[in-house]
Amino acid sequence: MFAIWVVAYYTAIVNIELNLQAGKGLPIGQLGALFSGKIASLVGVGCLKLLMFSLMSVYIYGLTSLFREVFNLDREYFPVVALLVSLGTALILFFPIRFLDYVNRVLFVGALIVAGVLILVLACSINGNHIPLLVGKYQEFSSWSIVIPVVFTSFGFQVIFHTLSDYCDRDKEVLGRVFFWGSLIPAIVYMIWSSIILCAIYDCDPDFYALMVEGKIDVGELIKALSLISGLKAIRVMVWVISFLTIATSILGVGIGLCDSIESYIKTKSKHSKWISIIIAVGLPTAIAIFIPGAFIAILGFAGMILSVLAILLPIYILVVGKFKNVYYTSTTNKFMLIGSVIMGIVVILCEVINITF
């Protein structure tokens, strides 16, 4: 996870460099058109939209599943809850980005506080003698080929580069701090949180853990299982709260980036471009989540491949083709880091190919 975070942060700097060179925040597809050509533009637009719509669909599905479990609703109420979730999301996204920034800050700080308390509580419930440091399958390449793309996708915050570039007035110092701390803090929490969750479930409910391994558990069921481990009602509430906060911050981040990306194509054509972009950004993923719930989930099965092209290979290609004489970040000229990042991108793609093939 740490190694993947290093690559994710470095390629974030590469993407910000491209935005600064462009003089304004542009999605990767428009950056490709500006510095390379039509092919780079088409690849960038296709990968970005596919990934963002997939993520929105998954987040709406996850939030709907969460609410359905909280209120103990039958499966038949899923469409109604999904529509309510999408409506709430659309209304929030209509507010100015500065307002959304402050809302996201509150949600993020709240998530960190609740996560800290839950980590301590869950850690105290674990009997360390029952937890294996390593399991037999860690030596099998097939295990790593599954894990690497999933973890890489978890560090995919590339969908909001162009929005933050403009929001931070293209200040390279501010942007550098934003992406360093804004990615490192969640990375550390994610590493600890993932480890504690797996250990707690493995130790307290091995049968449920076995179902997780087989991929038969959704978000709501996992949260419900975690809420039962401690046996304390207050902790159960906190588990639901942290789950809501983490999904809410994710859906806001992706939603803002997707709306901005869509609006950049239609703002000269309609005075109602903000609403149009929100309807498209929220409406399509909601429809997919309701009528074809497995569609975008299946796409996320090889999202690592999409993100590898979007976050690593295409930006570095554009950077090299651009041949910029004066750069804002000297690290973007470091050949060792550039080559290392490309190798990581290729590894992710190969893992996805192996997973799909075998």
C-alpha cells in the first residue's frame, strides 16, 4: 500500500505539472488534446469518463446498501432508497465548490475522529494469538495479481486534479501540500483500518470472513458484522457513521470532478449547464445501479487497468511529448521516478490481464 501511495503521489505531481503548464485546470483528455493530439485526447476522455461513472455507480450502490441495512429494509425497496440517495447527492453537488469544500472538510475530520475511536475499540477485541501474520497464499502470484490492482484503484484520486488546480489558483506550493497531505493521511488511516477490520472479522467471526474471501458479502453486510463485534450500541452507531462519512466524502470528490468535467463541454451551449452536468453525473450511475447493478461493478473488476492508463501512462506520455523547458516541479524530470512509475503502471495492467484471462 505504501509503495502504491508513493507512485500515486508522484503521478499526481505529474498531472498537476500538466495543469500548470496548460495555465488552467483541464481534464486529462483536454490536456492530451492540448499537448499531444486527438488519440491522446480520446484515450484520456474515454478512460476518465468510464472510471468516474463506474465509481459514482459503486458509491451510490454502496450508500444505498448501507441505508437499507440501517433501516432494515427489504431488497424490494432498493430502487426507492437509491433514488433518494441520488436526489440528495444532486442537491448537494449544486452548491458552489467552496461550500462543498467546507462540507467535505467537516465530513473528513469527523471520519478521522470516528475511525480513530473504532480502531482502538476493534483492536482491543482482537486476540492476537489467533491472527496469522502470513497466510499460505501470500507466496502465490495469483494472490498478488488480485490485490495489486484493487489497492492501486483505492488510491485513485486523479479524477479531481483539474478542479483543484483552479480552486487553488494554480499555486504550485499549495497544490503540492494539498496532494501530499491529502493523500498521505487517508493512506495511513486506510492501511491501519483495513488491517484492523480483517483481523477483527477473522478473529471474531471466521465464518463471515470465509464468505468475504469468496466475495459473497456487500458493504452493508460487512458494516453490520463489524457493528456486532464489540456488542456496544454506541460503537454500532459509530460503525454506521464512519461508513456513511467515508462513502459521502468519496462521492463528493468524484461527483465534483465528474460534474466539472461534463460542464466543461457544455457550458457554452446552455445556461443550465450546471444542472445538466449534475443530472448526467448522478442520473446515469443511479440508473445503472438500479437496473444493471453488476455492470459498473464488473467494470471496476479491471478498473486498475483503466486507472493505470489514466493516472500513470498517459500523463507521463503527455509530459514527455510536451518537452517543457521550464517545469514547476523538478521531480517531474527525474527519469528514475518516471521509469519506475511506468513499470508500476505496466505491472498493474499485466495483473489485470492475468486476472481476466485465468
